[in-house]
Amino acid sequence: MDEQRVKQAVIAAIERTVDAHELAEVVRAFARGPRPTIPPEGTPTTGSQKLLTRIVLGDILDDSILSARPADRTFPLRLFFGELGTLLASDDTEGASATNADLAFTLASGLNFFFRATMDPEGKMRVGIEVSRQLYAVAHAVKMDAEVVGKAAPLLAALMTNELERLKFESVDHMKTFDSSLHERDDKSDPTSARIVRPASFLCRVAANNAIKAKAQVVT
């Protein structure tokens, strides 16, 4: 997709999914000048709560994720989105916490764009790959529990695959050795090492024959 089409798709997605008054309320909260009145004890307004719920996809995820219990297969995905919401709701404005919140917001924005915007199949796949890159960037930056990430990633890949045509995403968190037929090294990698330190994006295959459409990036 060219730059203009991407901008138009983003604007269209925002118009369809975010109430203008709610968005203005949040923007004012972070803009220069007078800020809106803060409810007692910092309780978020109803509009802010609704907007945060949308940002973490709470309005489109089904109950099998939102209400998952520790014994349920989808529980790691609930933990992941809960962690994402915590990062987004952080009121720190300086230092590492602010940087982590920015990373989390970029990830949440990418997820919303992927799930809500209308795109051609190739564009959808490319956006999905970039979203997965941001997922692992956030997980690494905030030192998210590796076990949670390793269990949530394949579930998120499967969830995102539902939005694709003739393609499918796969996580490579379970792989420990570099395979050039499946992986590409991230810029931060040791080019002489075959040991995968951590994944950096999803793998994409053609659903019909399992052919590689886009290799997974990894850090070795």
C-alpha cells in the first residue's frame, strides 16, 4: 500500500471505531494547556474507560478470552491484553515507563489497525507482520514474562490468522535453533550464532500448501 492509502485507512478506522468526544477528551488530557477535571482519586472518566477498552480490543474479543480462567487455553492471551492495558493506563510521564507506554500504544494502535481497517490481502499480511514485530519489541522492552509471551504469541497469531485470506501466521517461540528456510536474523543478531535468543516477528505461510510467504525474524 502507498503512504496515502495507509493514511486514509487509518483515518477511516479511527472514524468507525472511536467516538469523537471520547477521543477529544483523551487528547486534551495529554495536550498542553488546561486539562479536563480529574475525578476524585484519579478515577478515569467513563469516556476514557470506554476508549481504553476499545484500544485493547475489549469490544471485539470474545468471552473465551476476556473471561478466561487460569485453566483455560486462552488465559495467556487474557494476561497479555491485561498487561497491555496496564502499560497504556500508566500515568508516568518520564523515563523508561513513558517509553514503554509509547511502545505499548504503538502496538495497540497496530492491532486496532489490523483488526478494524479494510485492506487488500497483501497489505493486511504486511501490517500483521509489523504488528508482530512490535509485540516482541514491547515484550522485550518491558521484560514481560517469557512464559506468558511464549503461550500468548501462538494464540494471537491464530486470532490474527482469522483476518487473513489464504495465509496464516505462526509464532516461532518454541524454536531454539536458527533455520534459514524459516528465519531471518534481526539487526541485533550475532550473525555467527545459530542459537535463537528470542523471536522478533511471526512467520507467515500460504495456508493451502504451507509454503513460506514471509520468514520470521529472530534474534540470535
